Amino acid sequence: MIGCMGSPSDTDAHLRTARVDDLPELLRLAREFYDEDGFTTSDDDLDRNFRALFGAETSAHICLAVRDGSAIGFALTTTDLILESGLVAELQDLYVMPAHRGSGVGARLMDESQQWAKQRGAALLEIVVAPNGQDVSRLFDYYATKGFRDEGRRLLTLEL
């Protein structure tokens, strides 16, 4: 995985590429994130999927935000080849612990995701906003301030 290049800011948080030995911290953050947003993914599934992502170094990148030796947020970005657009990156997960929101950590993680996607040659960076029964209008507004636009597409899924 290409390294995160975040430097400490007024939050004293720094960004770095996550490693397999960060798995306990990543699982803790992902559990908090998924519980907060109403996702029902099990801990076993999260563990298995993180391990698979660590094995997909050329198409997956996990960046960790660390403050005072503890992980406070992460961003997971992947790439996929799409006929319509070529190589497309997706910022699959972006999470910052509630106590650290508003400090710029999320914006720095998003900037790092964009840089990683550009380095990979991606034409686009996409974000899927899943409401899970919650009002996500604040997320649409937040991402719009970062330059993302809603193309009006809908994501339809079929469980296999």
C-alpha cells in the first residue's frame, strides 16, 4: 500500500498506512462506525474482510489517523476497473470518532484518499452514502463542500 502522507496539525493527529498489526484498532473503529450508522456486519466478517483488503495492496488502501498513540479514524479506499470510466476509486469508509470530528481529521483522510487514487491513475473518486434508516443529508452537504456531486445514480444490490 502506498503510504499516507499526513502530517500533524493542530489536532496532533498524524496519518499513516494501516498495517496488519493495527487490526484490533481498525476493528474497534469499524465496530463504532458500523454501530453508529446501523450496519449489521459481524465482527468476524469485518476481521475477514480487513485481512482480505490487506492482501489486496494494489487495489486497496487503508489510512489510519492516530493521536497520542491511539487510532481515532480511518479511511478505506479501493479501486476497480469500470468499462464506462476506466479505473475508478471508491472511498468506501471514512470514519472519525465523534470526539475528534470538526478538527479536520476527516478532511485530511479524504484528501489522502484522493491523492492515493490519483497516484493509482483513477479517473474518479466515488463515495456511496448508505442511509440505513438515518437522515444522511448532512453527509451530502459535507461531501458537496469537498467538491463531490450527486449524479442521481442509485445503487441496487442483490444478495448472493
